[in-house]
Amino acid sequence: MKRYCRIFSVIVLLGALASVISGCGSGEEDRRQIIRIGHNQATDHPTNIALTAFEEYIESRLGDKYNVEVYPSELLGSQTDMVQLTQTGAIDFCVASNSILETFSENYTLFNLPYLFASAEAYHASMDDPEIVDPIFESTTKAGFETVTWIDAGTRNFYTVSAPIETPADLKGLKIRVQQSPTNVKMMSLLGGSATPMGFGEVYTALQSKVIDGAENNEMALTSNGHGDVCKYYSYDMHQMIPDILIGNCAFLNSLTDEERAVFEEGFQLINRVEREEWGKAVEAAKDKAENEQGVTFLYPDTALFQEICEPMHMEMLEQYPVLKPVYDKIQEHNAADASAGKEVLTDESAS
Ligand code: GCU
């Protein structure tokens, strides 16, 4: 009920904003169609930088018809709320973690598996491979939305307030925030910690008030979300590379003419490109700030210890969703190609 009230308030807010926007200015009514995109990152985050580039690109090509508005920082609600708003068409696009999408379509379970990708290179090659992503990205059209591009969100690792994680045994008895997905809860319990699912926006307060002992995420969470002010140990166990996903409302996408759709497709590719260019720089800067200003210690545990415990999840997922087997196998081809190219797999260097 609380969630529906929140979604309803967002819709009312959007209506009010639309009338303010169309009413201001030089007396001439702005008749352009507003395209709303919501996400949960801060304005200096690579995701927001990429979406702003999209806004500029679309308006430079189709600005007489469309007015793109990007809403950062959970202004339109949590990721789960925003996916529902996109499904109904109350907003047109949102960025959601692949983890969240698992509860909307079981196909997304695949990319949430721990240690699915053997390296960042194999991860990128897989996510750029239409044979892998298309069957998954198009699987939600009946539910009213589809994926238009993926967004790099690096590698997820454990970080804790006061107990350094060097082996899975160190997780025992600790309450660790995970994203709200059955795969993440399962992974956490296999590794021995107590999984505490909650939305991203609630994590800082939960850490500060000691409701949880730690969380797991990429390095940006330490700085952009301030988690490094509270958590002093970040351990590169490299358990997941979970992409963020830009989803679009199908009715909106289908309303575009072929020419407009081609411009939007260019724009989606631009988001992917710009975000990936920004990502490497942003992670470097985050590590530097975390280490030198927030006093976070980075640890490099033996990842094999964690990987071994999570391994049975692969087979279980394939038994539960046999339809995902061909896509899973294709990912293994990218893993093997990367290994035979002599790339280091999940080492200290690939983490830095
Ligand atoms: C990352 C990811 C977000 C996600 C968040 C989380 O920041 O980019 O999409 O919401 O992790 O842990 O919830």
C-alpha cells in the first residue's frame, strides 16, 4: 500500500511539474513531449553524465518535438518504484540494476550469478554480444518495458564498518545489505553472512545506525554515496559484475517513427559509450578519495575461496531455468577466449 501511495505521489508530482514547465517562459506554450528518465545515482556519477549526454543528443536532433528530463538521486523513487512507473508509462525510461529486474523476469537471473564472468573483458564482450543480451533484453515486452542498453557498474565487493573480510569465514554472523533479489540473498547465505535486503537509498543510514555491519557494491558507493565515511574495509572478493540496465516503456518506444527510433538507438549507444569512458576515471578517483580522505583500507583476499562456495549456484540456476543454458554457454565462450588471450582472471591487478 505504501509503495502505491508513493507511486501515486510521483505521478501527481510529475503532473504538477509538467504544468509548471509548460506554463513558464515567454508566454508561448511549450508543446514538446516530455521524456522522463529516472535513476538513483548522484549528479556527478557516470550514469548521470551519460544520460545528460543523451538528453543533449536527442534535443539536438529532435528538440522541436521532445524535451528530455533526467531525474537523478531517486527523485522519482527507488529503482523498484521507477521500474513500475516505466512499466505503466508514467515515466518513459529508468536505470535499474539487473538485480532488481530479476523479480520482473527470471531471465535476468543469469547476469546476477556470482563469478559468472571470468574478467572485466569477458563481461564487456558478453554484454556487447547480441546473441547473449537480446533474448534477455526483449523478454519483458509483454510486461510493458524493454531494455535499450546496458550500463557498466563495475565489480561488486564486500565492505564493512569494522571487520575486515579476508576469507568467507569472516562474514559469519555479519549482517550484510544485499540488493532485493533472490540470487543475492542466496549468495550471501551460502557465504555465511546474514543477508539484509534493502533499497540503495536506505544503506547509508543503516550502516551509520549499525542496523547492518556492511554491504557490497562497486567503489563508487564509498564516495558518491558516502559509505566510505562509515565503512573502513573494502575487500576485493570480486563476487559479481552486475550491469545496470536502461529500460524504456514499450508504448513510448513503439510510438516513435522509424527515423526517430534510429536517432534514439544512436542515443542509447551514446549512453553506453560515454558511461564506459567515464567509469574507469570515476573508479580511480573514488579509490583515491576513499583511501586518502575517508581512510578506507583496500584488501585483496584470495577470490578462489569465495568463488568455490558460490559455484553450485550456476548449476542450480541452469536446472531451474534450462532456457538460459545456450546464453550461459555463450558467456563461457567469452570467458575461455579471454583466458586463452592470456588475460589475468580476477587478480589484484584486474581489480585496480
Ligand atoms: C550500484 C548500481 C545501482 C544499484 C546499487 C545497489 O550502485 O549501479 O544500480 O542500485 O548498486 O546496490 O542497489
